[in-house]
Amino acid sequence: MIPATKIRQLSSRGLERAEPVEIWKARKFIHEHADEELSLTEVGKAVNISANHLSEKFKEVAGINFVDYVARIRVGKACDLLQNSNLRISEIAFAVGFQSLSQFNRVFKKLTRRSPTQFRTAHNKRAKSGDFTAK
């Protein structure tokens, strides 16, 4: 059994590195609502902090800004849909929360270095050949 003094030492060390509750709640909210229109103001209201404070803390804790974080979540969901559905690319773009197809294509290519079509084609080739190690 770990003595109480040791537990306090361990938990105090963990608290120094722990994600602040409001940022954890914000990230959770973003994941749950990524397919909807999201703004700093809306997420701030959901977690009871100002948009400015959320913006500063989010960048500090997550290492990227709010807009980039939301984009990464949406592109991740799009990658899953591109690999595991027959939805058209435009349907996927809107399903994951992008407001326009051109925005989706631009952000997707920036983050993955491929267009959505190239991504899907590469995945389909790997799936047919059984080679999932190639990138």
C-alpha cells in the first residue's frame, strides 16, 4: 500500500502537468460538435470562460490554435469516412462540419499533403493489395 504522503506527492506532480478542466471540457465539446459550426465564443460559453481566455489557454495547453485544432478533428473524421464509406467527397466535407467544399479541399490538402480524392485512391489501392503499411 502507498502511504498517504507519497500519494499526495504523486498527485501534486500530476496536477502540474494536467490539462486544465476548462480546456478538457472545450476539447470534449469540440469533438462532440465538430460537425456543426463552431466558434470560440460558442465553445467558451459552453465551458463558462470568455472567448479570449479560451483562445489563449487553448493555444498554451494544446500547442495549436482553436481553428487549427477544429480543422484537424474534422479532417481526421473525413479520413475515416473516405476510407470506410462510399459517400461523395462533397457529402463528407459537409458531414464533418466544413462550410464549403473548397475550404475542405484546401484544409485537407494542407494537413494530409493529398487531396481527398488522392487520399481515398491511395487507401483503396492499399486495401485491394492488402498492404496497410505503405503511406
